[in-house]
Amino acid sequence: MTRTIAIQQRKGGATKSTTAAEVTLALARAGKRVLAIDLDEARALSVRMGFGAYDVPEMTSLDLLDGAEATACTVESPAIPGVDVIQGDPAWMRCQTWP
Ligand SMILES: Nc1ncnc2c1ncn2[C@@H]1O[C@H](COP(=O)(O)OP(=O)(O)OP(=O)(O)O)[C@@H](O)[C@H]1O
Ligand SMILES: [Mg+2]
């Protein structure tokens, strides 16, 4: 059976990303297959899953929301065995014009 757990809260800094990462880790340690989907462009959950804060992934949760196949957006966590990740989209970085 597949179960979806959404961690959401309007308040900033309410520990959403931390909770998502800890729940992911706990489920993986319990032997569950976990797909962690980071919907935040700040990428905190992606970082906790082992990716770089300034990585610009080819496919992200933004592509998922745009209708891409989940499998095309999914990569394995380099940090936690058994966890797949759809990373947060660093949209803010794509918009930067560096001096
Ligand atoms: N149990 C805890 N005790 C104390 N500090 C904590 C605890 N859990 C998380 N924090 C700290 O609280 C801060 C905010 O946590 P987190 O980034 O998970 O919040 P968030 O809701 O995802 O924030 P944002 O709105 O910016 O996405 C972080 O600095 C984190 O290290
Ligand atoms: Mg967060």
C-alpha cells in the first residue's frame, strides 16, 4: 500500500523541512521505500537528502507539477539508501543575473 504524507504549514521556520527529512529517514530505516518530494525552491529537504544547496537539477518538482512523469523527475538520494527524491526547483537561481 502506498501512503502519502504531506508536511505543510504556512509559518516560516516552523520546522517543515526538518520534519520531512526526519520522517523520511525514519521510514527508510524501518525498511520502507520512500519518495521524498521537495516542493520548496529553497531546497532544504533536497539538501538533507544529500544534494547541493546550489545544484540546478535537470528535472525537479516543478516539472512534476507541470505534468512530467514522476519517474523522469526522480533520482536516488546519495545520502540515504532506499530513498528516492524529487528535488526542489531552484527557480530563484535561474532568474539571477550574476555580475
Ligand atoms: N527540534 C528542533 N529544535 C530546535 N531547532 C530546530 C528543531 N528542528 C529544527 N530546528 C531548526 O529550526 C530552523 C527551521 O527549521 P526548518 O528549516 O525545518 O523550518 P521550515 O519550516 O522548513 O522553514 P522554511 O519556512 O524556511 O522552509 C532550522 O534552523 C532548524 O535547524
Ligand atoms: Mg523549509
